[in-house]
Amino acid sequence: MANSATNEQQLDTVRGVWERYRAFADTSWRLKQEQGKWRRFVLIASVVALLAVPFGKTFERYHLEVVSSALAILATALFALIGWLNESVLGDGSDQPWVKARQTAEGLKALAFRFLSGVPPFDNDGAISSALKQAEALAQAGGAPDVVPAADAAKGIPPAPITIQDYLRLRIEDQIGFYEKSATEARVANAKLVRSGRLISALVIIFGAAGAALAGAWRDIWAPALGAASTLVTTQMAVSRRRFLVETYSLAAQKLRFARITFEASKRTPSDEVALVASVESILASENAGWVQQMLLKPVVPDGQGGGSPNGGS
């Protein structure tokens, strides 16, 4: 691992890049959490609103008009609120702010490791100037991030100078761990949505199979509402894109492992180290680009209507 700058120059440069990385990473996390809360609220409120209608009609048949009217008002209010949230808060471009912030953060993080590793174009006397210019360009394109405390700004900063063992541990092993953890979380979350969709679909089947005994009294009220709720859950699966994340994260982890094994089987010369860094950063850049493209696509209802395996394709 070679960098022509002095240790102090490397540390000062990477500190400036890393502080920006942490700012955009924290901003992305905050924005994603906020949007996730709104999405969960909309999903729950939508199901409640859908079920409030048949509940109201059921109570009406028992001559409980006050309760029925209250549920009708609740459903109307929730549908109005959901419509506003979908239009103003969770529209087609609602993912862009946090995705853009994370994309910028990943670019700055990669820049820090490439600079410290001294790979082209950071293998000459102009490395510091080139790194700072790239960091400025990335930050300007990313917009205005949150202000983070000094302790958070330096969190996880790699050492300067960096050794190949540092790179293996802090870059490759750390990313493999992130991908594996994220793939597991996405798989579990997708499985929960699948089970929810199947449960509601099963209720639809039960009401449909109950036959004439329920046809006149309840099936005409509940089956449409439950069918709509099932569709709503499967649509949420498409919005979350968790099935896609399971595959992309797992594949990226496999590629990183192969790059590490290839290096460990080499003679570990300086050229082998440069090749390793170039390969790893290329893998991470490709994964990030594909992830960004997928996240900004307008979601569609997936095949299978919620009945597929949680390990299925994305």
C-alpha cells in the first residue's frame, strides 16, 4: 500500500473526506428512518380504513348505527389522510433524498480508502489535491447534509497510513459483514410481509368457501375488504424491494470473498495489493450503482401476489 504523502498529510486529508462521509451517512439514515415510519403508518392506516368499512356495515346490521357511523367517519378521515400522505410525503420521488445522501456517502467512503491505498489516480504527488477536489465535487452533488458531532464525524475512520491488513479488515470484512446482516434483515422483513399477505388471502378463501350460509350476511361485506387488504400488503412488498436486496447483498458478499481469496492465494506483492483494492472498489461501486438504480425505480406489484418464497428473486 503506497501513498506519496506524509503520514500527517494523509491523516489530514482522509479526516476531511471522512467527516463528509459521516455527515451524509447520518443524513441518509435519518431520512430513511423518517420515511420508513411514514410508510408503516400508511400501511397500518390503510388496513384499518379498509376494515373499518365492513365493520361498520356489520354493526349496522345489528342496529348499532352510532358505532357504524363512527367507523364510517374514521374510514373517510383515514382515506383522506392516506391520500394526502401518498401525494405529498410518499410520492414517486420520496426515496430520492435518502438514496442520494447514501450514494454520496458511499462515494466519499470509497474515496477515503482509495486515497489511503495509493491506487490510481492517487499514486502520485497530486494525490491530495485530487482527493480533495473529488470530495468537494461529491459533496456538492449530494446537497446539504446534517451537522454531526465531532465524535460521530471521526467514527470508524481508517488509520493513516493504511496497511493491507487494515484494508482487509476495515474495508472487505466490514462490507461483507454489512451485506450479510442486511441480507438477513431483508429476508426476515420480506418473510413477514409474505406471511401477512398469506394470512389475509387465507381469510378471503375461508369466506369464499363458507358458501351460501354466509353469502347473504357476511361474505358480501368482508371478502372485498380482505381482498383489498391482501393486495395492499403485496404492494408494500414491491415498495420495500426487500427481495431485490437479498440477492444483491448476497452476491456482493460472495464477490468480495472471492477477491479476498484471490489475493490471499497470490504472492501479495505491491501490484497484487493494488489489484485487490481496484477489484474491491469496483465491486462496491457496481453494487452501489445497481442499488441506487433499483431503489429509484417506480415499484410494481410483484409476481405471485405475496405467495412466493421469501428467498425468491427480486
